[in-house]
Amino acid sequence: MARFAAEGFIALAPDLLSGMGPGGGGTEAFASRDDVVAGVRGLESEEAMRRLDAVRAYALTIPSGTGEVGVVGFCWGGGTSFTYAAHQPDLD
């Protein structure tokens, strides 16, 4: 994210497991990496798209933003970002 920020982008890193962890927590609430992986596997694509739509909507409200939103990811996030790009026609 530091590279994006250095280029003038506002970088957001949403926790798509927010509210799904033990006690209603996010990724940090899971006891182990294996538990996080199980949580990610349990996240339905439609729910991930809904959450990313909410992140996009929030990003568009940031006063110092440009009104343009893109998406990138790595590993599972890479596949999810590609799926989101196909889902959300208003991405820039």
C-alpha cells in the first residue's frame, strides 16, 4: 500500500472477514492462520462483492479522493479483486 500512496493513491485494505470472526471480530480474532483460511473459504462470493461495494461507496466519500476507484489484490485477494472488477462496471 505504501507504493500506491507514494503515487498519490488513497489505499484502503478492507478486512472482508470483519464481523465473521469469533466474538464478531475480524481476521485478528481468528485463533490461527488455518482458521482465517477456513473463514475466507466460507465467505460467499456474493457477500464479498457486497462488502467491496460498501468499500467502494466509502472510498468515493473521501474528500481528498479523485472520485476514481480501482481494485488490486494478491493471492485470494487477487482473484477476488478480479471477480469484483467483473462485478462492478463503475470501477475506474
